[in-house]
Amino acid sequence: LKVMRTASCRGIWGMSGLDHTAMASVAATFLLFTALSGSCLGKATEKGSCPTSRAGKCPSDAMRAAAASSGGGASVPTTPNPIEAFWKDARRRGMHLKIRASNISEKATAGRHEKKRLGAVLREDVFYGRAIMKIPRHVLLSVETVHDSDLRHELLDFLFENQTLTSVYNISTEDTIHLLSLAYPLIAESRKQDSVYREWLDAAQDERLLVLQLTERQHAVLLGTTVEGAYKEMLQNRNLIYETAPNFTFFRKWPVTVDEAAWALAVIMRHARVVHPHQDVRETRHPRMYLFPLKELLAVQLHPDPGVAISFQEEIILEDGKREEEMVLQIARRDMAKGEQVFLWPGRLSNSEMAVRHGLAFPSNPVGIGRNASQPPNWSPNPETKIRKEYDKYNCSTLEAFEMRLSLRGHPMRNFVRCYRVSWFLTNGWYNPGLAKRLRELDKWPPPSKYRKDDWLAWTQADAELNRVLLEYCRFMRQQLKNTMDSTTAADFRKSKDPTDRLLWALRGEESKTFKECISLAESIKS
């Protein structure tokens, strides 16, 4: 020990000429000495300056192995695994997922055989008002939880404080801000081999948007449909991620590639979820988008009905009765039994939009086909104006409520019917606050053959105008579908066995049927 205490680090590293037995004995003695006195080996290891041996490894690793093989009893302090420490802390702070992966049997339907697919079910009973999933907010990936502090500050300045996105790129839409606030944290984490989300990142590495993978021949089938602009829209989003990346110091030395931007866009479209703010602040804070980087959630299937696929919400809860934690929860809206399937909501997407984004469609979808929005002439972008507050009373608070979307039977969505009628009354001087008590009548379509109240004339005129708008739109879309398809392409796709070809052809067929039913219904109302 006295000799070792006076030896230099370089001299110790140079003892590679000893035979294996002697080396093991020296190594064991040396490890014991360094553990007691904090010699140069520990200091060199802490500073990351350990020289490389002939075997290409740090001698400390070789010495540990030699000590173990010689039966040495010396113990070496180990650094805690940061990934394990992160998830252990998340569980300590209350993270709990009451779900497990399971093979779900999908019943046979017309033209489809029974099959099994991966899904997620409850691992225990969950009663009304209890959490199905409980996740600390810091676990989620967003602009507020970026681990790189410099990137986080630059992102906040770019998107919110200095509003560079608005002033330089003339972009201020909420969807785009959400997209960029997730894209850069996601790409930054994907480049870190020791990311705490590495397991989830590896599982999601093959995510791609279907519409960006289509061939020119397949793009031709989308012409004339409600999603013919989907390729251009997603291409713009991908390019925006790619082109705005140099604004951040993090990406200047290692620029974002087009492939990285396309992958980030696909992951966000598939795995980002809307999280509603705490009940006390919903009047002042809008819902926000987060990425849920948990491998357990990859098995959870999507469902188009928000009543079945429960959304997430923020809450501040008391853990262990003594500390407050910011949590994101999925709360059961009824008693749910063990083994019952759990779903996630993909957003307000029609079957056509689901097909080009996620490569799937639902047998039944409450979100209708279409997207054409008719902005009211008296609409104001300022939510504090008197007219907007009147619209809010009928849940017509965004322009999404004025999108013409149709069911397979050609019926417009109820919220569109309600909001269009309210808009007509407000614009033409027939509005009165008493309409708020007649929501059932405002939602009803087709309209009754005869109104029995004093304001029957106003209602009849509003219905006639609404029906005219619907008929014009459906005729236009039906004719557009006919004009953009030739017999050769139709025959090619009808006989194709390619799954993507079949999906796209089914998309076109569903839209054609929908607009045909819409025309038939509108003409019957008109007559």
C-alpha cells in the first residue's frame, strides 16, 4: 500500500506486463486501497480521463473483472443509472397505469374476416371518477419539459415571448405552434442515446405518415376527394420543421434532416394528445398538446368517439397526503371492469382523414366527411366581443363548428346545423336569447314539415338557406369526384390486392356514396 500510495497514475496503468494471476492480485489490492483513500484512479474516472489499455477498455473495467475472477471481496461504488432513476422517481411521485397489452378479437363484418390485434385492457376494476392512468406532467414531452434548458428557453422565445414564428414566418395558427413545440424536443431526445425515453423512441422509430409515402399513381385517387390537399398540407408541415430548425443553437452544428422532420411529424400526428387544463383555469387556458413517451401506450388503440376514448386532463393532486404533484390523468366516466378495453381519441378526424394520416378507417365514425367551413359574415376572431359570446352560448366558439361534415347517410353534423341556424338568425335580425332554450330544435335535421310557433317564418327561411348551402356543396363534390376519375384508373384499383390501394379506393367510394345521399336528402327537403 505504501508503494502504491507513492506511485503515479501513469505507472499503475503501465503494469500490463504482469501475468494474469499477479495482475488480478494487484488489481484487487489496488481497488481496496482506492476505495479507502480516494486515490488517482477514482479521480481519473470521475474526470473521464482514464487512459485506454491495449484491449481498448478503461483499465478500471479490466481491474473490476480481474478482482471478481480472483475472488476479491472489494466493492466499487457504482453510479446510479439515470434512466432507471428517472422512472423510479416518476413512480415515487405517483405514476400509475392500470392497463396492460392484450390480443383483442375483432369481430367479422361484411367483407372482413375475424382477426386479432394488439390492444390495451384494464388490469383491475376502475370505478367512476378514479384514474385509469396517472402520469406526472414532467414525464410528458413538450416545450415546457425539454431536458435541455437552452433549447427550452430558445423555443419559448421563438414561439411565445418574441413570437419569431409570427413576425418572420407569418404563421400564428395554434396547430402549427403545437407542432413545432413538440417536434424539436422530440428530435433532440431522439439524438440522445441515453435518453430517458429511449425504449419508447426505439419502438416508434418506424412511424411514417401514409400520405407522404404514396406513389404518384396513388395520389391520383385522392384527386377530387375532401383530402386531396392532405399531401400538400403535410409536406408544408414537414418543410416548416426542417426550415425553422436553424433558429435554434442546438441544431446549428447538427442540422435537422428532411427524414428527421418527416419522422417527427408522423410521431406527433400519431402519438400527441390533447390535455385539457385544470378545471379552475379552463376559462383562461386553452388545451395543450403533449407527447406521451410511454411504451405501454403504444398498444392502446384509437377510437373515433370521444365518449368512448376518454381524453386527458391536468390536475394538481395530493400524493401520500403531504405533497402536491402536477398530474395528467385519464379519468373513468363510469364503472369499468377488469379486462375492458381502453382507447385513445385521435382527434376530430373523418374516415378520409384517418386513412391518409394513420392508414386506417373506422366501421362507424361520428365525425362526418368534409371540411369546407362557411365562416359567418359577423364572425369576430376576438373571443371577448359581444357576438362571440353569443356564439359561445351554443358551443359555436370556433370555426370548426361551421365545417360542413356529413354522415354516410348524407346528414350534416348536428353542431353545424345548430351553429348555422344561430348565425343566420344573428345576421338577419331574427335572433332572440330565448333560442338558448330550444337547442333540440336547433339540432334537428331534416327540419319538421311545419313549425307551430310564432317565429315559424324565420325558422323556415333559415332552413331553406341551410339546405341550399348543403345541396350546392354536395353537388359540387359529387361532380368533382366524377371529373377526376377515368375508367382505366378505376379498373386498376378495383382489382388491386395492395392494402393501400384498397384503402384509398374504399375512401373514394365512401365519399361518393356520402355526397350522393346528401343530394338525395337535400332535394327531398327542397321539394
